[in-house]
Amino acid sequence: MQQQDKVIIIDFGSQVTQLIARRIREAGVYSEIHPCTSDPAAIRAMNPSALVLSGGPSSVHDEGAPPLPKEYLSWGLPILGICYGMQILAHTLDGVVTRSKDREYGRAEFEAFADCPLFAGVEGKEKLTVWMSHGDHVGQLPTGFACIGRTGSLEHAAMCDPARKIYAVQFHPEVAHTDQGERILSNFLFKIAGLKPGWTMSSFVDSSIKTMSEQVGEGKVVLGLSGGIDSTVAAVLLNRAIGKRLYCIFVDNGLLRMGERQEVIAFLEEHFDLNVKCVDARKEFLDKLKGVEDPEQKRKIIGYTFIEVFDREAKAIEGVGFLGQGTLYPDVIESVSFKGPSAVIKSHHNVGGLPEKMNLKLVEPLRELFKDEVRKVAYELGMPEHIIWRHPFPGPGLAIRVIGEITEERLEILRQADKIVQHELLATDWYRKVWQGFAVLLPLKTVGVMGDDRTYEHVIALRIVDSIDAMTADWSRLPSEVLARMSSRIINEVKGVNRVVFDISSKPPSTIEWE
């Protein structure tokens, strides 16, 4: 996708690198994340307008620590280094990075120097609360650099070489804990790098439709439609690009929520002029999942079975050469492992392996977007709010919410419990307030008492979280009366359940889904 200005973020493995990309996009500038192991020539070919070097878990003194290719410094581009990005800049040039006795983690009081454009307009910059997470620190600045900020424990907490437009900070301006971090990033983008804001969802819609029209040409596209926001937005964009040459297939894999098949098909037929075919593949999926308990194996079985179904259905449509998908940017990031930095969290059914397994080329109109950006696109496309704000539902469906073996009986228990969760969130107006809420069936039973009888039945866990883009999340502080009503209804109305628990884990270290 062509953008007037583009910031490339070189990822050295920070768990919050994605936040840098989000903050830059929120400022109206397009950004992409690429691993520190990327070929500099490939990065240069992307025609970046500026570079940001992320934080990371390594020490520059560690064996195998990710280096900074000197090519990045030779292009004359504005550069912002963050945390490890500052240290690797100093280390690569002629500065000195010193090992700290203790790691500094958490809030710190930062003093910015008034004459630096990076902190222009930042209120209270002489006493700014920032977020630190580092072991090493810059002990001696490289030649040509000046100190532009310090803390009580760091003489050099920020530095710059204005002549080369290279700036660096030891703290993390991208996280919410840093006061006015967005202003600091905006200063780099606009006052230092001289970029112009051109990244809007309106511009994305126009360029996406143009790009897909050129990519597909006179060809045909088959797309798996779940009824969720991602696949629906992808389908509408593709429909605008190629019209009736888009063939949507809704697959009932036996892992859907209660009544979902009927609701989705009825809605799509009524509101969108799309070619939709419903395929009943319940037996095919459940037979292959029989006896499987490992979550990664579940995901792979479901992903490959989707491929088989699509391949079979595509062959029945003459001339189909493309597979459309609602893959999002976080799906791509979580499914890629960079040496040294972040590890693979989980495989994603929309990412990796599909072109090799199918005779179809991929069309992924949302691959560059975060979840909240997809919702903004949906508004641009005029979609109704009950579709726009529908909670995310994983591609593997209830297979990864039934922990352990998948059976018809266990799926039905979960469907009934989950229906109650959805109903109570909607009835109390919490559905729009939280990012996602659902039930999970645990692979254990507990003792209970119903009436005068002892019971030994299933346990349901409630997972309800707040988030912006699913890269990080925290458990939702629902009122106790709402949780009590969910629990009471599930235990009383769902046969086979006698206990409900509430998950109060955050991401990280946990994930939103249990598997």
C-alpha cells in the first residue's frame, strides 16, 4: 500500500513494540513493524520516511545481542531510539554503554531540557513522569550527541544529534504510564522528521479497494465469512473492489456459538449484496478433532481443515484464483518469531502455510490494520453498530474455549453458558464497555450441592477483558452483581455445571484466549 509518509519500526523484541506502531498511526502517519533481523536493503526498498528503533530484552553486551546495521545510519533518515534503541545507537557509534548494577523498572522522574524540539510543548517537562525498563544505560555519549534529559539515577536519559536528526530516549514514550508520551512521539514525527499526517481510514478504504482491484484483475476470489467484524469488513471491501466476482463461503465447523449459523446467514442476506454459500462441515471437523487435547494441534487441525474445505469449494467455482481473508496485523505479529526478540505466542489459522497448501493466492485487505482501525473502516463503509461492535471470536471457535477434548456434549454445555454471558453483558450495557467477554469450559469437575444431593460436575470460567487492540489486555472490573447474575444463571440453567470462576489475569503474561 502506497503512503505519502511511512515510519518503519525496527523491532528489537520489546513486548510493547506494537504500541509504538499504534501511537504513530493515531498521529496520522502510517507505520510498520519489521524485525531487527531484516535485510537493510529490504527496509530501504520500502522507502521509509523515518526509522524508530524499539526497546528489547537484551543487553548490548550479551553474546548474540541484536546489532544495529550501520546502513540505517547512512541513509540520512530521522531516527528515534527507544530504550534498547538508545543503547544500541550509542554502542554502534563511539559511545559507551554501561551495565547497571540493578535493573530499573517502573516510573521515574525525568527532566527534559527546554531547548530540545523533542519536548516542545510538553507541559511540566522539568518534572515528567516516564516509564523505565532497562538494565544498561548510556555512560558516555557518542561524538556529536548532546544530552537532552536526565533522571535522578541517569545522567544521560535522552540524547540527540540534531544535525543528523537522530534522537533517543531511555524511557518508553509509547506506553500510557509515560506522561505526554504521545506529544513526544508527535514532536519526533512532525517537528523533527517533518512528516505529514495522511493515514486515515477514509484513505485506507480508497487505496485498499484500488489495490485489490489491481491485484485480482478480472479474477475471482473465494472468502470464508464468519459473520464477525474482520471477515465482514474484508468481504465488503472486496465486494466494492470486484463485485460479484467475490464468492463468500460460510463454513459451519461445529464449533460455532448458539444460533450463530442462522443469525449470520440471515443478516448477510438481508443487509449485504454478497454471494454467500453455507457449507455444513460439522462432522468433518469434529471427526478430525476427536481425542485431541493439545491447543496448538487443535488450531493446526482446524486451519488445515479450513484449507481443505475451501480448496474443495473453490474447485466447484470456475476460475477462482484467490483466497480472501480477514487477517489483522496483530495476527501477523503474534505468528512471527524474531531471533532474540519476541517468541511465537501461538500460531494463527489465518497466517502461515496457506499459499503452500492451496492453489489460491491470498488477498488480505486488513493485514495492515489493528482491530480498532477495522472498526473505523466499518464505520466508513456504513455498517450497523451491532456488527461493528461484535466481540472478537477466534477462528478456531469454541475448540479453544473447550479446554481439553472436544465432544458434542462439552460443546453444548459451553454454548449454553456463553449465551448467558452474552445476554447479561448486553442487558447491562457492559457489552460495549468491554473488549471481549466469553465463557470457557474447564477440563475438570468439582463437588457441589444442589438441593439435598451431592453433585460432581463441570466448571465454567468467565473471561472478560478490557483492551484497545488485543496486544495487551486487563480483566474487566464488572460490578459484583453482574458477575453474580451470570454465575447464578449458568449454574441454574446449564445442566452439568455446578461452579463458575472469574479469570483475573492480564495480558501479558496471560493471553486473552485460554488456548
